[in-house]
Amino acid sequence: MPKFHYIALDSNGQENAGVIDAPNEADAIGQLRRGQLYPTQVVEEGKGDTAAIKKRVRSSAGKGKTKTGGKASGSAKVAGKTLMIFTRQLATLIDSGLPLLRGLTVLGRQEPNPVMKRTINTLADSVQTGSTFSESLQQFPRIFNKLYVNMVKAGELGGVLELVLNRLAEYQEKAQKLKNKIVAAMVYPIIVMVIAVGIMIFLMTVIVPKFEKIFEEMLGDRNKLPELTKAVIGFSRWIQGNILFLVIGTAGAIALWQVLKSTKSGRAMIDAWKLKLPLFGDVQRKSAISRFTRTLGTLVTSGVPILQALNITRETAGNVVVSDAIDKVHNAVKEGESMVAPLEASKVFPPMVISMVDVGEETGQLPEMLLKVADVYEDEVDNSVSALTSMLEPLMIVILAVVVGIIVLALFMPLIQIIQGINEKS
């Protein structure tokens, strides 16, 4: 009877390698499955490359485990989109009945991102040696934050890891979508502003000086120039004379901004200012509320204790003003009080949110209410961003057109005078 070399995972996710007698490959796979083994590779002796499997058999016998790839360091970091895809894929595999270790092995093989690939391989090694998934995730705090680790831990304790991973994937997808909308709203005016400043500097330092020479040669007396032209030429000379100071001033302003962001008081001042910005402040406030309610609702729904969930939400709020408000909510809940009073006192959350939280606490459906509020405010952010973009596009174009138009008009008015003078002489 033919011999089949195999590599398979047992019900605990441990990898086993060995040889089995069977009339064909399908029967060999069937025997392994009946023995509660999940084959990952089955090769008939003499009809395939069994050297690698034999090596795994010796390795398995000598060490009791096999390597799944290179190690990743705890300082590794990946993009949010990469983590989101990994979470969704792992949730899908586990939901389909695949053991956790097998799911990690599959994802490790197909992951294109080298950092994430090494991370998944390290997670697989850690799980294979007996660590829980949440313990393994704690090795990479820059990839898996406290929210991720605590939700996984709650899922493991409740025996609903696949459900929690699905919630995590949904949370990440919605958070990424919200972030993309905010970035889109902020980036457009910045790009237009940079282009406008670049065009103005080019006109003032290159084009206007050339026209100034022409005017001096053709008109002679600078007093004959129109007032608008004099103003533009004067501004051009000022920019040329102070270009170095302008560059240093811009660099200094950026450096000061970074220093302010790095200090607690400076960050609080900047975050408070962000919420009060005209046009953009409303979007910032709505996105902060959406993030707070989505994070807290997802954590509590997944089984994380409310005080721990509030701590995690405070750390992931993304705004110091909102974090301080959540801290006061945490202290109130710790003393057995309602969340409503500190939320209301913060002046950050609108009455609708406070009312929904109040109803949720009274009815015992706080997580559901929080997630509903998150859905509402995500739609609000979407509408606000769309309205903001549709308003900013024509506004920025008009501003750019006015700036360029004034410069062009100032340069062409003397030319008209010159042409009229030439016509009068002829």
C-alpha cells in the first residue's frame, strides 16, 4: 500500500508531520481528518518532493515544533489599512472553522507586506508554543493597540473570538473610512493654498521684476505708473528683499507648531482650537464624537468591562479635550454615578448624544445606543465633508483667480498706457 508523507494541524493548532498508509491521497486526507487532524500538505512517496516533509518530521521529533518564518521586532509598525485587511481575513478564516494557528499560517504565507508577514509569523510561533492570541499581540504595541488586544482578550475569555474579530474588522473599516473623509476635506484647501502661494511667489520674484524693467525703459518716470501697478511692484520688491526671512519664519512657525504639539498644554490648546475652527471645527467635533461612541460601544459589546473600556477609549480619542471629558466620565462611573453629568459638563457633546446615553443607561442598552450614535455621526461627517468640499472648491478657485487677476491687471495697465502713447505719436 502506498505511503503518504503529511503535515497537519491538530485541534490545538499544533503542527504534526508524519507518514500514513492509504490506497490514495483522498483516503489519506480522510484518515487524517477522522483523526482530528487538518492536513496542510500530503505527498505520496516517490511521486513528489517529500524531502521537505521528511525534514519537518525530523524537526518535529527533535524540537516538537516548526518555524513559520522570520521574527518581527516589537518596534515594527504597519499602515492602518494593512492591519484592517489582516483582521478581516483572519476573522473570515476563523469564522469558516479554521483553527487560529492554521489561519495565521495561511495569512503569513500570502501577506505581501514584509513587516506584517514577519509579525504574523511571530504571532503563529507564539501561539504554537502555548501563548494566548492576546498575549502574543502584546509583543507588538505599535501595531496592535490596547483596544485591539483587550477586545481579543475579551473574545478569548468569552469563547467568541471570531465574533470579536469581525467587530474589530468592522470597527477598523469604519474608522479608516472616516479618516479618509477627514483627510480629503483637509487636504484639498491646503493643496490649493500651497499652489496659490507658489504661483504668487513665482510671479512676484520672476515675472514682475521683468515687467518693471520694461516699464522703466518705456515710461522712465515711475510716477506715471498706475497706483495698482506701484503697489504690486512694491510688494514684489519687499518679497525679494525678505525672501530669506520669510523662509526662516515659515520654518520657525512649523517648528513652533511641532513643539506645541509635543507638550501637554500645547496639545490641549491646539485640540481646543481645532474644535472651534470655522467650517472645519464642526467636522472635527463630529468625527471625535463618532470615534468615542464607536470605540466605547464596540468594546463594551465585546465584553470589555466599562471602566477598562473608558480607559482605552480615552487613550484612542485623538483629541485632548475629548480625552479629558472621557476621563471625567471614567471617574464618575468609578464612583457609581451616571455618565450623563460629566458628558454634559464637558460642552463637547451635543444634547442628542447625552440624551441617547441617558436612555441607554436607563434601559441597559448603552452599547447599542452608542453604536447608533456612531452611525448617525458618521453620516453627519459624510454630509459635512461633502458640503465643505463643494463649498471650498469654488471658493478657493475664486481666491486664486482674484490674486492672479490683480497681478495680471497691474502688469497690463502700464502696457495699455505705452500702446496709447505710441499711437498718439504716430
